Amino acid sequence: MPKIIHYRNKCIGCGVCYEQQPSLWRMSRKDGKAILLRGISKKGIFQLTVPGEVMEQSAAVAKACPVNIIKIV
Ligand code: SF4
């Protein structure tokens, strides 16, 4: 299954990922950055395995991120 990778340290908190896919993203009230819901952190890089049917929307979110820190693998 595909994975979403979020390089959270580089997030500028624009909110586009949350606006486009609120089922997977939240904005942190603490630091203003995006949170990949249920994502597993490895050294500040968050990963989440998602079902294939979610991927089309996630690919659009990755493309829309202005600093290009959401990857689909
Ligand atoms: S779209 Fe990118 S920069 Fe904007 S909040 Fe989401 S992860 Fe951060």
C-alpha cells in the first residue's frame, strides 16, 4: 500500500493540506504546523500507510503543498 511522507520540520503552516483533505490532516495549535493524523514519526518525519483509494486525493495534496514536503511513495 502507498505511504504518505510528511517532512514536518519544514512545514510553513499554510493549511492547504488540511483544507483539501481534513480526514488526514490537522493544524497544530501549539506550533501552527500540519499534523498527519495517525502518522508515525521517525526523527520528525511522519509516515502513514493509506489505502489506494485515498491516494488520488493525497497526490493532489502533495502537489498543492507550496514547500513540497509531502511525498507519496
Ligand atoms: S500544505 Fe505543506 S506547508 Fe502547508 S500546512 Fe500542509 S504540509 Fe505544511
